[in-house]
Amino acid sequence: MLFSDLFFLYAFLPLVMLFYFVSKNINWKNAVLIVFSLVFYAWGEPLWIILMIGSVTVNYFCGLLIEKYRNTKYAKLGVAISLAVSLGLLVTFKYTGFIVDNLNSILPFAIPKPNISLPIGISFYTFQIISYIMDAYWGKVKVQRNPLKFLMYVSLFPQLVAGPIVRYGVIEKEIDSRVSTSADISEGITRFIVGLGKKVIIADNISKIVISIFGSAEKGYTDISTVSVLGVWYGIILVALWYFFDFSGYSDMAIGLGRIFGFHFDENFKYPFISRNITEFWQRWHISLGSFFRDYLLYVPIFGKRRQYLSLFLVWFCTGLWHGASWNFIIWGLYFGVFIFIERKIGNKRMKKLPAALSHLYALIVIAVGFGIFHFEDLSVLGNFFKSLVGLNGNALVDVAIQTKFMNNIFLFAAAILFSMPVIPKLKNLLTEKFNAAALNGTLQIVCNVVILIGSSILLVNTTDHPFLYFRF
């Protein structure tokens, strides 16, 4: 089931809210969320719910083992079993085909490639479980002794299938005690509707332009060598905007839904395109994933003792691989790792001395090229993409088709650029502070919410297949 689906908007969500808010105590509220979360997850493919519940069950008992035998070898055994099961399932379902393909390319015989479907959300809920187990082992959180509450933590439908990766410690107290105030509900609904608008009005329309320029992995890529240099740059800027509005839109919707039900999830995006370097970009982009690798891989002495740069490149290798079973994702991860390595060598003080305009330009160019690497899963197409960026394919500087596309979509492009920056929050604060117009702000917010919801709903009437991009990760 999709958040950006008319059935979810006008049937599923109202039903959840009805049953949730008529329930008087926290146990009944939790039960409502568990039932509806399982229905939400099972809606598309009921079989995968067995896998998720199985993973939850194993890790629930691993948590109890860690608590009972803390600071002993049996606690370590609990961690080992948890990691083996969680990562084993992830590798089996997500990377088996990739591993077999690469083995077949070097072995003198062919290994049959299994046809294994990827369970939706497995990358996200697996990392949530791992963060819980590790934090429990390190004593950062208390082990959850109630299996239903642990199931709710993992299966909570707002963040189940595409994040953000919610740490157990963030909502530990709210599982047992939370209140949805009128302010929570209002802000949650607004956040949800803003995310819906990002997805349906901006991201889905940008995707059509990107596909018209570059094609897609599913239906075949365009011959990149026929696209002009400026067309390629225009295309990858749109790819970056597409992924930002699609994924940050989902995160906004997830955070908003959580807020409605009294949960306060951490932010996952903080206007990443205003960054002055790549290090800052990754402090603003997909924050829950970046912080996961920082806390559970970068600073852990995996190699016997902490080896700063070896750990750094391991993190970026894993960051790329997490996004998909394809070499372009690994290249993408290491590409950003190289720039972060260079920035560390230069040092923060020297980086800050660079002129702001130059710093922003550097970051935006690196980010845009990075999204090109991310988009082209076929390595031969990716090679042509690099050549086309600088005209080495003999492609023209500009062409009429790209000029036409640009002019036909100039308002969408301008809106995407505008809303990717913190312009609206600053205007809202200015209106409140300078003109003392809190009431006016509230009225404007309601009007904007209604307009976005109606506009998105109209666009969804004829929409058949626009899943969130991060569903496949």
C-alpha cells in the first residue's frame, strides 16, 4: 500500500485514526497500530509478513538473551545470532542474484540464478532491528520484554517500508506513554500533506521529464550520446531533484503520520542542496542512514583497532551497496567517500575559508554527478554518461529538444529549486515575527493544506504506477 494512494488517503488512514482515537488506553492504541501496520504491510504481498514476523521473533529472544546474560559470552552470542539472521536474510533476498551474476562472470561454469523477489522494506526494518540489538548490548536502551511492543516498534506502518530508520531509543518512552495533542495532530497532518505534495505534484512530474531524456532501467535507457551536453546536465539536476522530493516527501509523510499518533521521529532531510561541501551534504541527506553507519560501523574497531580511513571507505562501500545490488551503487558510495576523504585531508577550517559561492558550486556539481551515477545502473550507459557530460561523445552543446523541454517545464523546475531551499520556513517566520500574524499563518496553512490535498488527489485519480523510489532499496 502506498501513502500516495487514494485508498490509503480516504479509507485506510481515516479508519486507523478512528479506531486509534476512540481507544482509551495505550495498550489498545498500540494494538490498533499493530493490526493496521500488519494489514498495511501485507496489502501488496501477504507472504512477506511471515518473514518480518519471523525476524522480529528471533531478535526479540536475542534481546532477552542479551539482557539475561549481560557482559558474558552468551550476550555476545545473542548479538551474533541476531546479526547472522538479520544480515543473512537481507543478503539472501537482496544480493543473491548480484553475487551469482558476478561469480558467473569469472567462473568457467554457470551457477543457476535464483529468481528471488525483494521483500518491501527489508533494508529499513533490518537496520532498525540491528540498531535496537546493538544499543541493547551497549546498554543504551532497555531491552523490550513485551513481544507485542517490540513488534509494534519494527512494524509501525508510517516508517516500515521506506524509513526513516527510527532508533528504538527515539521512541522507547513513547511506546509506553504518549499523548497526541491538538498541536501534534495539526502539525502531523500538515507535514503529511506537504510530503504528499512533494511526491505527487513535484517528484512524479519531474520523473516524466527525466524518463523522456534518459529513459529508465526498467524500459531501457536512451542513447546518452545523442543528448546534448546541457541536456545531460539539465537531466541530472532533475534526477537529483526527483530523488530529493520523492524520498524527502516520503519521510515528511512518515514523520507526519508518526506525529499524529504521538511519536516524534527524528528528521531525515534538512535542505541538503544548500550544503557547502559533501560532508555537510551527508549530514543533511538521508540522515537516519548516515547516522546508522556512523554509529554502528565507522567508530567500531572492526579491524582490531580503529583505522580511520579504512573504516571510512568501508562505510561508503556499505552505503552504496545498501542502496541496491548493482555496481553503480557501489561506485556511487565510494565516489562520495573519496570526496569526504579529500575534505578531511584538507580540514574543516580550510574548507570554511573558501568563498561561499565557490563552495556551493563545488558541492552542487559533485552532488549532481553523483545522482547521475546513482541513476544509471548499466555500466556501459554510465560510461557514456560521463563522456556526454563534457561532450566526448561528439554530442552538441545544446539542442532544440532540450530547449523545448526546459521552456515547457520552467515553472515546475523553478518551483522544485525554490522548495528544495528553506525559503518557505523563513517567509513563515518573517510573517510571524515582523507582522505578529500567527493567526494569519494558521489560516494560510489550512488553505495551503486543502489546496495541496485537492491538487494531489486530482492528480492521483489517473495515476497507475508511481511507487516511491526507495521502495526498491
